[in-house]
Amino acid sequence: MLLSLTLFLRRLYRHFSIMFSSDRLTVPEYVSRLQRGRSGSACDPRAVSPGINADVQAVLDTKLPALRCAIRRLKSSKETSDSDETRRAIAEIFQLVEEAWVLPTVGRQVAEEICNRIRLDGGLELLLQLQQSPDVEITYESAKLLEQILVSENRDYVARLGLGVILNLTRQQEDAQLARSVSGILEHMFKHTEETSVHLITNGALDALLFWCRSTDPTVLRHCAVALANCAMYGGHRCQRWMIEKQAAEWLFPLAFSKEDELIRFHACLAVTVLAANREIEKEVVKSGTLELVEPFIASLDPDDFARSLLDSADCMQGKTAADLQHLLPLLDGARLEGKCIAAFYLCVETSIKSRQRNTKIFQEIGAVQSLKRIVMYSSNGTACTLAKRALSMMGEEVPRRILSCVPNWKTCEVQTWLQQVGFSAYCDRFQELQVDGDLLLNITDKDLSTDLNMNAGLTRKRFLRDLRVLKTYANYSTCDPTNMADWLAEVDPRFRQYTYGLVQSGVDRNNVQHLTDQQLERDCHIGNGVHRARILGSSRRPLRPCHTDAQPAGPDVFISYRRTTGSQLASLLKVHLQVRGFSVFIDVEKLEAGKFEDKLIQSVQRARNFILVLSANALDKCMGDTAMKDWVHKEIVTALAGKKNIVPVTDNFTWPDPMSLPEDMRSILNFNGIKWSHEYQEATIEKILRFLKGNQDLIDSLDGSKGPKKNEQT
């Protein structure tokens, strides 16, 4: 009896506490309707979630009443099948969301609260139902709104209850207008969970994205690039493997090669860099050729300009959350240069955004500062090092000095500098007292730290040895490693470079490494990890790859010549279409070394079996009057003609010029049958190109005036 009375009083206390608390949670919808009925008010504001600051609350007090009224109108119009009112209500909600995202400082909090309120008031459920509306305009507009409100909790709701609706929309791949919103929805859903990404891919969502990668719509391409980056970053190793199997690395090439939109290029580069960080699929990613575009592109960008472009975009201006930024750390700390460059650049951009929000402490919290300092200290790449320095300066962090890489030759003063920069200044005097130089530093063991260097705390010693491993991995051993064991170890595993000095000091080189035993690696070379020893021994037993210095590598199947200003997109699409069909393709990606550019480009034309000439708008204008052959397209055409290559012109919005306007050495290019590119029917056009590549094209016997070439175009 006493227990029952106690429980009753406890429930009564909780009831009144919630009723009169200023921090009460959302009132359920059915209670809300009762309260509205009693009050007679149609737009009374209800309490919002606890934990928001006064500035956010002030904005919400002006926005939420209008939002609730719009959601009620949306419900009413759906019930009465009033299409016009439905569209007006959707437009009003969309405007409220869009205005929230662009608010300075508090925009993310306000927008997230509004997006969550849409779900809690039943608006998200309504939007999912409207995706199946027979009125296509309502489908388009509701999908556009849905794309804008997919914050974390709303993604969770869609993943649990509405993923089938989204997947049905992805099957309408040919609907260009719907693709603008559905690709954006997928962009958000691919960052939900690994399980969601797996479900999306197994039901065709990745196939839809890769199909849309051939689009010319910048909005669709931007969503595709971000969606593929999210899939790579958040989907886990299984999704990354599927991306490779479906040739996503190849389809990222036209996005990363795009000249029109830096956001498209950036996220495409981010996606392929994340894929390359997975050692299991790294070789396939490198083979795609897309990875070559990353470092030159990042080097060409200015982080502040890029940040300003994001501030003009409602869905990007608030920057990334801490959880999102943490996914960059494996790239910063990884072995690939592309990963370090793009992650350092990304952090520069985010620092620019976060400094406006006065929230740069986020980078220290996620551990990015130490990773950036390591790049400054050890990286030999100018792009990565410059970006890391810039990010640290913008964060207000101390920028360390670059460490001299020839560690075996260090004097005690260089060791002192290194100790200070990695946070072990307290031990400088003891190291100096014992005259620890580079040679001794590389040979220090845990026992030495404890007994000789007075480093008593076990965790401190572990931290020191971790920093020492990083130093060993980046060190330059050229003065003591004549057969370059360092690079051989790095080919086995980049982490194994840390064992270089121990092996070299023991007299190991590339000529005798295959004779080593496990015991020798452990005792003489001080490699304590048994798994690492086994992998080194396994690699040493394989025959060395022959070095054919005089042999020319096999040439590509196809060389693609194009005019950068108007033909880049088509050239990149042709590359991917041919590559996924098994052709090896050469396309100049502005990565050839200055000075050697001309020779290498000409050699690539000479070694190729086929020559595709992309004739986009005004493609040959610079050739006119070019008697000195300074134009690259002119040079490539003349080389292909001289080498009697199988030449296949592909035209796109191209007007055939008067033959007499071209230099005599290239006029005969107008005699070749051309194929007119159809963006709507790409597969059919590619099939025609394939027939030409197999040698089925016909040559015109003679050129008969300016009308001749126009007859040669195959449609």
C-alpha cells in the first residue's frame, strides 16, 4: 500500500515538473491538436528542444509559427487534393529552410531545429508520400524540399521508413529534372550509416549516380560528386569495393576533369583520394587515371576563394561538423601524397569558415593540429606543406619548422630541435648530456629511454617511440642506403620504411635481402613485429622485377586530342566510355613536366594505335594560319597523319572550316569520316566509335571544296 502511494506521488511530481518546466520536450501531435482546439488559435508556438542558446531561440520564435502554419496547410491541401495549395505550402516551407541555412553564426542550429520540427510535425512523412504523387510538378518540388531538410535525424527517419520511396525515384534515371533533387537526396543518404549505404548500392542507387555522371547539368554533377565522396568516406570498405567493381573511379574522371565548377572537381578528387587510401583497392584506383588529377588541381586552388564560394551556397556555408572533419584524418596521416594535399586544403577551407564562427578550437578537439604539424615537419611536397602551414596559422597554432630529412647525419643540435617540436623539451638536457645524435636517435629502444634517458612513465615512452617511428618513416637515408632499401620497403608497405636504418646498418641491401632469416631480422635488424618480418621475408623471396631501361612500354590503344576551352568534357567522357570497355586511353591532364611536355606528348601520339580528334566548337580556329605549328592540336594532328594512325574525328557543335583556311600539313584531316556526338544517345555513339576503332572507317578519296567534310559526318 505504501509502495503504491509512493509510486503515485512520484508520477504526479514528474507530471507537474514537465508541465511547468521551461525545458520541456516536443508535445506530441495529437496533444497539440487538442490544445489548439481548446485555445482556438491556429498558430500558437510550442516549446522547442532544450539546450539552444538565446540567439537561436530568438530566431526560432519568429520562424516556427509560420512553419507550423505552412505544414498544416500542406496537410490540408493533400487531404483535399488541392495541387496549387500544396505547391504554395511546399514553396513557403522551402523558403523558411533556405533562409535559415544562410543565417550567419547561428544558421546551422536554426536550420537543424527547423528541419527537425518539420519531421516532428509530420511534414517529413507528408513529403515522402508526395514523392508518389501523380502530379509530376509536386513530385519535383517535394523532392527538392526533401533534399534541403535531410539533417541527421531526418536521414535516420528516411533510412528507417522511406528508403524504398527514394530508391523508386532513382529508377527514373532519364528524368533530368528529377535527377537534380534525387541525386541531392542520395548525397545526404550516403553519409547516414554503412548499413544505409550498403542498402542503397544493392538496390541500384550507385548505378543511378554513375549514370548521371555523364550529365551536363552542373547541379546534378555536383550532387553526384559529393554523393560519391560521401559513399567513399562513410560507406566503409565493402562499399568502396563495390564502387571499384562498378568502375566509379573511372566515372569520377570527367567530374574531376570538369573545367566549369570547382566544387564538382574538388569532391570528385576527394572521392578518388579516399578510395586510394584503401590499400586493398589502391591499384585499381591508380589504374583509372583519375588520381593523377588531384595534386595539380589542389595546387591551383586558393583556400580563401574556395571558402567564399562555399559561403554563397546555402547547404555548404556552415561548414562541416566535427564528425565529418574526423574522416579527413586518415588522409592526413596516410601514405599517399594526394590524401595529404586534399585533406590539408579541406582543413584550410574549413578553418576559414570556422574562424568566422569563432570555432577554430574544433580542430584541436578532433586531433587535426598534430597531423598538420607532422606534415609541416616531414613532408617534402610543397603543396601539402604550404597548405598545412596555412591551416595552422589560421587556427592560431604554432607552425613548426621543417625537420632536416637526413636524420642519420644529424648532430645533437638537430636532435634537440626535433625534441622541442614533438613535445619532449623536458628531456632536452638529458639528451644533450648523453650527446644523442641522429645515429643514436635512430637506434634508441624502450630500454634506453627508461634506464639512460630517465623517461620513467611507460605511456610517455610509448608516445616518444610513436613519434620516432614517424621520423624514421619520413627520413632520408640516401647517404647510407646505396641500393635504396627504403623504397623497396615502402613498396612492401609504407610503414616498413621505418626499418631501413636497422637493415642498412646490419649490411642488408637489395642483393642479399632474399637470404635473410626471421631470426636475423629480429635480432640483428631489430624488427620486433613478427607479422612485419613475415611480410618482408615473403616479399624478399619474390623475384625482382626486370628493369628494361631500353624497352619502350606498350603504347595506349587510343590517344584523345581535344581543345581545352570547349572539348574537355567530351574528351573526358570518351576516355571513360572507352576505358570501361577495356581500352587503354591517353589524355593529356596537364601533368607532364615542363620542358619535356612536347616530346612526351608527341611520343604518346606516335605510340598510340588510334587517334580520336574531338572537334568541339571552334576546335580548329587556332590552327588557322598557324604556319609555325605552335598550336598543340595542330602538332598532334600532324603527328597522327605522319604516323598513319587510325584517325577518328568526333564532332560536337562543330562547324567544318574552309580547307584552305588550314595549314597544308593538316588539311587532309578533313578527309576522314567523322562521328557526330549525341549526348542523349551516348551508348549508340560509342558503338559507332568502337566500329571505327576496329578499322571499319572509310576514307574519302578526295576533298571537293568546303562542302566535302560535311558529308562525312555520321549521325
